[in-house]
Amino acid sequence: MIRAPHKPPSIKEYVFMHLFSILALILPLLVPARTTSTEERREVRCDIRLTSTTLKPGATGEIVLIFSPDEGIHINTDPAMEIEFDKSSLVHFTRITSLPKTAKTGYLDSSKPVRCSFTLDKNIRKGKHTLKGTVRYYFCSDTEGWCNRFAQPIDLKFTVTQ
């Protein structure tokens, strides 16, 4: 088999190939990352914490959710906020114990925390555990007339003692 001699690239082709390679490496860095459901919305910040990180088997625990919406944003209470834990037979969501509303609008009063309770199974083992789940809520613009549903992840660490 006879092969044709290899012709080296011209200067124009050489510059084009290198410029294309550099752009292919830099361009992905310039594109902003997409928001996913595991990230906080920038219109509403939500701090989720346990009132006690040490619990006993069969105990009742409490989660506190502190919402901080931007100016001009409110959180609806209708449709209702939903709190759901990942499937586990050892941690059971009980109920939302406090959902403060403003008297005038019925929207969530974000100056006060939302509270919910859960119970631990009596057979939960001693040691470190993670409570995972989701808080789903609607937030709306007061002036622009739009609303969004958002799923905020719950990821809380706690320790079970005997």
C-alpha cells in the first residue's frame, strides 16, 4: 500500500486549530451553572435545623424552618406547604405544629419560624443518623404576579443515645 506524504498544516490552519482548542476549553467556564432542585432559590433562603441533635429511641423531635424571602416576595400558605421525609421506618413525620400567617393576607409570616414534629421508632439503633426529606412550598412576587413551586431539601444530622 502506497501512502501519500503527510503535508504539515499551514500557519493559518495551525492558528485556527489552536484557537478552536482554547475556546473549547474556556467556553464551558463562562456559561453559568443551571439551578437544580437541590439548591436554594435566591428569592427565598431557608434555614432548616433541629431543636435538639441528641434524641432517644421513641422520642419526639422538632424541626425549625426559618424562611427569609427577598423584598417583594411572599410564601403562600394555600396551597399548603408540604414536608416529606425520605422513606424510612425509623423516623416518622408527625405534623406541622406551627405555620404562622399574617392576619391581613394569610401569607406565611416569615418573621416567625415554621415548626414541625417527628418521632423516632423505638427500635432505632444508637449512633449517628441523617434525616433526609423535602419541604415543598410556593413563593410569589407581590408586584410581578408570578409564582413558583420549590422543593427545598432537608438534610439534618442527629445522634441517638440510649
